[in-house]
Amino acid sequence: MNNKQKIWQVVHQIPRGRVASYGQVAKLAGLPGYARYVGYTMKLLPPDTKLPWFRVVNSQGCISFKPGTSQYLLQKSLLENEGVAFVNGKISRNDYSWKN
């Protein structure tokens, strides 16, 4: 299994209504310290992917896309549809973080 497949497997496991950081995904995929690689891998996903890419956020609990962009608004909407709440643009890691 290659590194991208390992990352995809971890992302696939993130439950509905929960989020994980890029660093957490990297660590769980056996790639500690490769958070940026996780971001790069997620960026390459096809638009029609069924993988819940939107459940991966940065370590501060924020969406990494620039606020107001279509990508940001899409990710925020998908998370809110799963019950994830934002306060001042941030997700409470204590409330919504995936604890594996």
C-alpha cells in the first residue's frame, strides 16, 4: 500500500460530525511529521470523490481554504450539515475532534 492509500484509509475512518487535523491523519497513517503531504494528497482528490475530505482541518481547528472562497464555503457547509459548529471561524477541537 502506498502513502496516499494509507492517508485515504485514515480519512475514510473519520466519523460523521468529527474532524481530524492534517498532522493527526499523517500520524495515524504512519507518516508522522507529514501534515503538509496529507494536505497535498487531499488536494489531488477528484471532485467526485466519496472520501470525506472535508473532515480534515488544520491544527488550530480552522478550514485551510481562504475564508469566503467557494472551497471554504463548501467545506464549512458540509461540516455544518454534519452538526459541526463554528465559533469565530474555528471548530472546537474538544467538542468535535476525532479521538482514535
